[in-house]
Amino acid sequence: MPVGAFKAGNVCGESTFSIFSQQKTGGTGTLPHTASIKTSMRKRRFLYTTVDEKEVAKFRSLFESWWDVNGEFQALHSLNDLRVPLIRDGLVNQFGSQSLVSSQPLTDTVILDVGCGGGILSEPLARLGATVTGIDAASENISVAREHASHDPLLQKRLKYICTTAEELLSNEEGGFDAVVASEVLEHVSNVESLVATCAQLTKPGGSVFFTTINKTWLSYALAVVGAEEIARVVPSGTHDWNKFIPPQDLQGFLHACNCQTRLVHGMIFNPVTQRWFWGTPKACNYAIHAVKNEEATSNT
């Protein structure tokens, strides 16, 4: 479930502050000024939430559809074919504590799933042995996620869900996760820089951050907005706003400013006929990024 945009609202029954900001929408490919970003984030750290009630409302209204594999979240279920192996392989290759041939290669790995929705990604990661915390701003989504997970005894000790935001979690869990994942979240955020910085702060030095999102190109508008929403109708109409899409070079710049080094950037292509995803070289539409936080990174990143 996406969490984004600076806006006053009521999240999980708690008041939020109101700070308005504009997203950087250009694709210059230049790195942001690291010092200014760090200083800005330190000053604003506990003064805002990146939750936009309009974005939360979109997915709150669909909470009954999360686990309908042929419903409005079919594309997200199918996306697990790419993003679960991406996270698994990236973490196994990074930490090397388990073998890829193991049935639970992510044992002893602690993962945060930001904007977890109904738990579509959280559950398979936990089944691979990881200890997973899924967070979402909509209590309805958390209720669905908890109820669905309750039917699998194997998930009882590995998976928990919390109705909270990444910023709220930061006060107690800074540097507390081996990996932080925000999949299909950034395109619903009005200030990508802020959420990326928060995810980096939640990641321990030497840990990983994973993002999947959508590039800002005319092709992405044609495919992700017009094609996916209005023609193929594989996602609900109004799900995406092209103005919130982010070029991969900008995302890499924000990661660099947070002491995170990009390990992989890979394009993802959706076939609306077969309803399946596959990896592709072009990054003109959907793409995935895996970055690693430098060991020397401090809590002030």
C-alpha cells in the first residue's frame, strides 16, 4: 500500500503534522547535494508524515480485494515472480549466511516491508525464513493482512503487521533492519527524497534497500496509466499519477545522498495478455533497484 505526500490527515487514529512539499520531477541524472539533503532530513525528521490520506483512501476502499489473485491486485500477485527472487538472491549474495538451494534462505534476516497493504509481498518473504514486519497506514489493510496470515501456522513467529508509518517507526527502529523494501510505493509519494531517506535510516549499515517503481517517461504514461488502467484494466482506474513517477537516475541520486550504493537497476515488463511479468533491459517503464547502505554510514544519514 502506498504511503506518500505531505498532507494533514488522520492516520491509524492519530493526528499528523502538515508540511507541504513538491517532488523533484526532472530526470537530470545529477546527484543531489548530499550535505543539504542530510541537514534537511535531520531538521524535519520528526515533524512530518509522508502519508497522503487521498492515497490511503484509494487502497482502503479496495481492502477486500487484496487476496483475490484474479482481481484488482492481480498484477501485484504476479509481480512476486520477480520481486521475491530479487530480494532473496540479493540478500543471500550479500550476507551469504544461507544457500540459495535452501528452502529458507532468508533465515536470520530481518526485513521491513513499507506499505505492505494486505501482505502480498510480506508473506512469501516470511516463508523463505525471514523475520518480516509489514507496516501500512490503513488499519483496514493491516486487518486483512493479519487475518490472512493467521491461517498459516508457519507465519506466526516470523511475520507481524503494524498500523504505522515509516517515520513513526523510525523513533524506535532506526538501523533495525537487515533490509527495507518499498515495492510499488514511491510512485504514490509526493516527496520521494524524504521516504528514501527514511528507508535508509531504518536500514542497518551494510544492509539493503529494495525499491520497485515506475520511470517518468511518455512510454510509462502510455503503458502504466492509459494501458494498464483504461484499456487492459489490470489495475483500478486512478491508481497512478504520472507526475509522481520517478526516473531511476533521480532515485539513485537520493540513495547516494543517503550513503547507499546502487547494486542493481533492472527493467520490468508486464504482459497484459498473459498477466505475467518478466525482466527486460529497457527501464522506460517499471524498474527495480537494489542498493546497499555503506558500513560506515551513521544514524544521521
